[in-house]
Amino acid sequence: MMEIFRILDELELMIKDSKKVPLSSGRAMIDSHRFLDRLDRIRAILPEEMETARLILGQKDRIVNEACAEADKYMEQSRDQVARMMDDNEITRNARQVGEELVARAEELAMEIRRDANEYADGVLTHMEMVLRKGLDVVIQGKEEIRDALDRGDY
């Protein structure tokens, strides 16, 4: 990921440091070979970034599955505890109440764990989306500048 940002910074500097075309409202001449080389390097790196995003999604699924399994285990333990405590006297009524509270807490904990896992995954994916959009914007801008240079006859 850092490699893409470094290359994007190089492209930005290349454009900022390029010679300006007089009387052209900000148009600049750039070395198209150097610019295209940087674009090729970005294209080579992007599949790695996509693989990283896929791995992160896999981690999200694993975390959610582990959280669900832990919540299910906690609920099962609560049910087992309730079942052991049951009989027809005051202890039974108290046990039922405690058991229901345990089950309610287990369900609440499971929902909280699922929510946290989904928020984490959403944050990671939002960051990846931002990085990829920024890269795409730079690529589009570069292509437009190259086309403009070709249209003007600047080779």
C-alpha cells in the first residue's frame, strides 16, 4: 500500500515540477515515458492490494464466525446451567431467573461482538475504498493530461 502512495507522490511531483506551457492556463509538459512507467508500476501493485483486501475480508469472516461460536458456546453453557438448577421449589424459580438473565446477557454479548466485528470490517473496507479511489483518480488525471498533451501536439 505504501508503495502505491510513493508512486502517486512521484506522479504528483512529476506534474508539479514539469515545465509549464506558456499561455496555456496551467498546462504542463511531462515525460510521458516516465509517467506511463509509474502507471504500469501502480497496475502491477494493485493486484497485491486487492489480495490484501480479500485477506482482510477473510479475517472479518473468521472473527465474526469465532464471535458467533463463542456466543453460542456461552449460551449453551447458560442453558446447561439453568437445566442443572431446575427443580420445583424456590431454588428453581431463582435458577430460572438467573438462567434467563444469563441467556439474555449471552445474546446481548453475541450481538455486541457481531456489531464490533462488522464495524471493524466496514472501517477496513472504507479505508481500502478510499485508497483505491485516490489511485484511480490519479490514473484518470494522468491519462487526461497525456491526452491533452497529445491533442496539443506536445510529444
